[in-house]
Amino acid sequence: MSEYSFFDSATIEVIAGNGGDGIVGWRREKYIPKGGPAGGDGGRGGNVYLVASQDHNSLLAFEKKRKFRAEDGLAGSNSNRSGRFGNDIEVLVPLGTLVYELNAEGTRGRMIGDLSQHEQKILVARGGKGGRGNQHFANSKRQAPYFCEPGEPAETKKIELELKLIAAVGIVGLPNAGKSSLIARISSSKAKIGDYAFTTLKPNLGVIDLGEGRTVTAADVPGLIEGASGGKGLGYQFLRHIERTKVLIHLLDGARALESANYPLRDYETVRKELFVYNPDLLEKEHLVILNKSDLLDDDLLDKVLLELKEKTGTWISTVSCATGQGLGSIINRLRELYPTLQLNSVNYFKADETPAIVEEVFSIDIVEDRFILKSPTIEGLLRVTDFENFSALSHLYAQLGKTGVLTALKARGIQDGDTILIGKRSLVWSDSIDGKMV
């Protein structure tokens, strides 16, 4: 694996644990010949969480492992003992990871969360509930229930992870402008540096010490070339990493002025154009223009280049030589002045298990080609935990359906003996012979 490998997007599958089954059990104490029902409940299946970690800076861990499964809950046991809960699992991701749920077609759906704070945790797959043992179904009329509930199946999702590095300062420029050298000079970054184009094959992060306990994080982006917004070169795929930044540093290659005095301005305009095509909002950020390799220019040429840049850009401009260290102090001083604006506000996010419940009708009924299509999350949940091979369990299901009003509604819609009812993935048949119950 190359030391430059940098994964900033990945698709993974998360599978929660199945709920454990409830059981049919009975009290067997001595001298109590007719002990009551004592079947224990199944344990809840384990959940799958994503957890943000400041110790990770890419999604490389998901290059090979793309499936994460929590533990199933265990079945209940006699004497009303519940089964053990399945263990949850926590999957570590870098700060700045956006989490999207994928649709059945494999396309990106809703955003589940934005992991922007260390140890922030979101639930991405919920474990199935444990089934209830027969102890729960005894009443004055049914004192010895011979049925229980199976555990709910696990929730399974395919999700897309997209990393947007959290940095206050972004450094952009053409290839070989010296971005890696600059970030290495002004921060703690240990960026790989060379004297050839496209030195940077991944974004580099560094922490800049501004003194008095104040620090900011900076990131450089692989060199942008003309047409980068259309996918050319290496820089386009990393532009997302400067979308969170507060300040952009446009680093220009001063050595280009030795060929033509207006080349640095043209380079500046090239980068601005690519930023605009990618996301026009990037041009609204505070930006600094820094001319690197200024030590290579004589005074007259340097003055000419700076004058043109000041007239055309209308922003703060400075010179630097990353080779000698000249001018680095001016950058630090400017960042000190901008420090109040460099504070990264907490990014709004929500946890999957804290999203407001969507208010839905209890059920809806559509008739398509003589088939009654019943839609209801509540009723689908009842079907998932019903043993259709057990008549007592079916009787309990019908009683529950009667409480929802669905049986009355089906009769009102004209359902006849032998008609098919579709509920989720299950097909049922209406029977008048058993008092309007489904079999």
C-alpha cells in the first residue's frame, strides 16, 4: 500500500443483531403441579454505531473491510429468564465524516449524520427487539398460552461515508506552487515534499500555533490545474476538504514570473475559476494571496508582480520563501488577526436515534387488480413477530389487528372470502369462514 493512499469516500454495510426469541416455558416447582407460564424474553440484538475519532484521518480502514455486524440477542429461558442482549459494535471514522443512507437502487439518500466532534456517536443500525415469552400472554381466559414471539430481524443498511476534513485554513494553488512546503513550514504537518509536479497526492493536515494557546488547523489540497472542476488532475476529488474552511490561502509560484510577469495573476485566476465551477460559495470565503519563491525575483520584477496582483485581486497579499523561511511571520500575524473568524462552529448534526418520529396514518388500504395492499409500519411489525404455524399466536395477532381497526376497514372496502391481502413482503388470504380472519 502506498504511503500516499487516502480514502475519502467508502460504501459499507452495517448489520445489527437479530433479537433473540421468546420461549414457551412453565413453572416446575415442587408441590406446584399447575405452575403458570414462565417463558423468558429474548435479548435485544446489538446496535451498530459510528464513532468519530481524532486519531483517524482517512477512510482507508474501509478499503478491505466493508461489512460490520453486531451480535444477535440470545433466546429467553425458563423461569422467566431473559436472554442476553447482543453486544453493540462501534465503528471508528475520522472527524468530518458525513454519513448517507443508500437507497435500494444504490443511490445516495438522506443524510444520517455529520460526525464533526471527537467521540461523537450516531446509531446507524438498530438491533431487533427480543421476542416476548409466553409469560406475557396469560390472562383470565388464556391461562396457559402455548405461543411466544420470535425476535425481530436485524436492521441492515448500506451507507456511504464521505470525508470532509475539518480545517479552518485551506491552502490551494497550482501544482508545484509549494503548498506542502508552506504547510510544513507554518504547522506541525510532516508533508511529503518534492521538486516535481503533483507532489501532493493526498490532503495534508497541520496544526498552526498562533501563540497564547491559540491554534488553528490547516489543510492543503493537491494541485489544481485548468479543468480540475471537470475531473482533470488530482485536485478535484479533494476540493470537498476545503468546503468547511473559514479562510483560503491562494499560494502562487513566484518562479513563474521569470517567464512572464503576469503568470502569477493568470495562475490565481485559473484557480479561482475552478473553485467557482466546483462550488461558487468558495469564492465568498476570506482569502489571502501569498507569492512563494519571492527570493528568486529581483526587486523591480517583484514590485511589478505585486502591484498587478493588488490591483486585480483586491485582497491581502504577502510574499514568502518556503525555502529560506522569509515572510512566514507575516502569514502567522495575519492569521492571528483573523483568529476570531477562524473558530470552527460546531456543525449541526443529528443522531439517527434522536430524529423526530414521522407521524403516519395507522394504516392505508389500496386496491390493485383485486388485491388489497395494506401499508402500515405498525402492522408489519406485528407480522414480523408472529409465528404463523401456531394457531394461538395467530389468534393473538387477530386480536391485535382488531384493535387497530384494520379488519373493520377491510370489510368496509368490500373484501371477500379468498381475496389476497399484501402486507409488506407477506401475502395473506381473507377467510369469511373464521369470522373474517386472515390465514
